[in-house]
Amino acid sequence: MKRIVLFASGSGSNVENIVTYFSGHSNITVSCVLTNKRDAHVLDRCNRLGVPAFYFNKAGFVNTPLVLQLLKCLEPDLIVLAGFLLKIPPDLVNAFPGKIINIHPALLPKYGGKGMYGKHVHIAVKSEGESETGITIHYVNEHYDEGAIIKQFKVEIAKEDTVDQITAKVHALEHRHFPQVIEDILLES
């Protein structure tokens, strides 16, 4: 059985989508969810879905080996960042080479880097007058949004689309494609 560990910082809609997708899967399971936000709604979702979830603070993540030790005990086949906003420390990247992936709400290399997450990305896309946007699923390295690209999916946007409409289009892409890409990675490994 292949094991996924999810990291999230927010509401957890991608987490719920992934957990639901793999519920009852014969070869893949979500072992647990880790979050850096004590009040993140992802914890409520995990409780409702019956998925173990753990909170850690930033100091415990960046300044101690506690999260790394937990991950080594869990032995994940893939670590998936699903709306996780902290930069992954180098020791964690090095401990799981090629086993950490992220989803970014834009077509990298555009609109990536520190501070480019969620609505910040969609506001930038709108202000630049882009005719398309999308999602990028990529491996995580020591730099924000610079790991090797696994897959990108695009959606057209109209000039009259609001930031909220762009956000909804991107979320639809995430929910449609992210679990399938995760499954493809795990079944190919």
C-alpha cells in the first residue's frame, strides 16, 4: 500500500478532494494530514473524514527535527503540499528527494515565488490582463515554486472575469486534476 502524507494550511478543500478520491483505493491511502495552523479548517475536515491530523508550529517545523522524525516514522511514498504556505526546510527536502510535490495556482514560472499564493496570484493574473491561467503540479526543492514541473493544466479567462471567477476556475482545475496526477506518480513509482 502506497502512503500519502498531506500538508495544508487553510480550509482543506484540496485535502478533502484527495482523501475522497483515494477512499477505498486498493493501492493508495492518505496516512495523515499535517498543518501549521491551529485553527485551520482542514482540521475540521479531517475530523469529519476520519483522517488523522496533526498540528505543529513554525518553530517546530523550521528549528527542530520533530516533523522530519514524524515523517520518517510514517514512511510516506509521497508528501503532497495541498495549500501549504510555509517553505519546506532543506533537511526535509533532502530526506525525501523526489517525494515532495506541490500544487501552485498559476502556470509557473509566471506568478510564483514568495508571497505568491491564493488570491495574490489571481489578482496578479487579472492585473496583467492574462488570457489564460491554470495550475502547476511540481516537485519541491529548496526554492519557492522552482522544482521540476510534473504537469500543467490551463483554463481560459475573459477580460471581464473577476478575481473570484478566476479563483473558481483554478479551484475546478485543482479538484479535477490533482488527485489523478498524484495517483499517476504513485503508480509509476
